[in-house]
Amino acid sequence: MEQITNYTTIYLNRLHMPSIRWTDIVEIIVISFLIYQIILWIKNTRAWALLKGILTILAFILIAAVFNMTTILWIAKNILSLVVIATVVVLQPELRRALEQLGRTNFFASLVSFDSSKGGDGRFSDKTMQELIKACFEMGRVRTGALIVIEQNQSLGEYERTGIEVDGLLSSQLLINIFEHNTPLHDGAIIVRKDRIVSATCYLPLSDNMGLSKELGTRHRAGVGISEVTDSLTIIVSEETGHVSVAYEGQLSRNLDSEELKEKLLLIQNKPLEEKKKRLWKGRSKNEKETDR
């Protein structure tokens, strides 16, 4: 019994909790964040299908290792560096987009909320939002195509410089006049910053997303393209159908009605959360009453 007690004492003496420094905690948080972002990136790109293919190959290599299949192991060993290079080449657009997304992420703003979201009109005023919605559906009724890019945190100065400076207070009449057929500014996109149209006839990058419908034209691909490389929201009015769509974070929401467009704009308006909820609730209640009638 005494011997067991001695062994237990020795074992317990060897056990000790390692000292944890604050840098260790920060390191764990950073690594966890990076792993989470990599998993999200893999899931939302072609890397997910590629990863499944790589896992399948690794399974065959594991089987070869268990049964000592020397030829397969030799081939796997010698082509490993080529596989890494090939993966980088195949995923070059996705890697570039991921690095751009990482570069425009404001970590401190997401961790600490300052006064910018506590009051005021937010990123743009309610009047600007109403004018946008009014103009889009008026243009849709007469089949006037439009491409309206709304700036958020990331500056669109690079694309603004490709167009013609306007710097005018946003109104439905001004929007309709800009996109009217055969007018000097109707071709290309306009960029909206806060409550002003800062530039027109701007050139936007086209999306290379193969998942987009083949029936979509250059205007929709440009709208999705700018949303893939910036945090902007783009409203697209189709010249062929008159339908209103929104491109945001690389995703295209098509055939929206005025309430759905309003909800999209509320998401980026940067108003206090409680106020957003109240306004969204009012809009939905109004729709429900109209449906009941």
C-alpha cells in the first residue's frame, strides 16, 4: 500500500498545469480565427471540390503505405511539389479574392463599436434610400438599364476615377436622367457615397463566376464583379426585363420588389440595430395587412 502511495505521489508531482501567458491566449485566438476563415473560404470556392479530390488521393496513399506499395509511394513523394504548385495555379482567382477580402476587413471596427452606429442617418439617409427605390422601379417600368454602386467602408476611388465626376445630391430625377437612353452619362455605372452621386460612366470588373446564369448580361456580371472585390452593394436594373436585382458579397439576388430592395439597403445603412428591426417589422406588418385584404 505504501508503494502505491509513493507511485501516486510521484505521478501527481509530475503533473502540473503549464503557465499560460496573455500572448498564448492571443495566439490561440489568432490561429482559431485563421482556421475558421480558411474553412469558410474552402467551403465557398472551388477549393472545396479540390479538397475532396485531394482527400481521396491521400486515402489511396494511406492504403499504399499500409500495404507497402513502394511504386505508388515513390510517385506520390516525387509529385508532391508539383501538386502544390498546380493547386496555387488552379485556385489563383480564389486566392486573390481571399487576400483582397482579408485586406479590406476592419478587425478593430468589428471588435469595438464606436459612435458611427449609434445615431444619425447612418451611411445614407432615409430620403436617399427612398429616392433610390423610387428611381429603380420607375426605370424598371420603362426598361431603362441602370447600374448603381453604393460605397461602404472600402473606398471605390479606383473605380470612381474611371468615370466622370458628378458630385450631386442623389435624387430619383437625377438618377433617371443619368441613365436615360442616348444621354452622355447613361453608359457604365454610377458610384454613390453617402447621399451623393460622386461619379458616372464608371467601369467595373466583370465577374468570372461560372455559376451565374448564362442569360445574364454584362451589367449583371459587372455588378457581381464589383461586389466580389469590394464591400459595396450594387443595384442592377435590367434593360431587357425591367427587373431589379442586388449584388452583395459576390451573391446576386434577382427580381426584387420594393420592400425586398429596402431590406437590402437597410442592411448596409449602418443604423442602430433596434431601429432597423422596428422599421423592418413595420414594413412586414404593412405587407401582411395588405395580404389580408
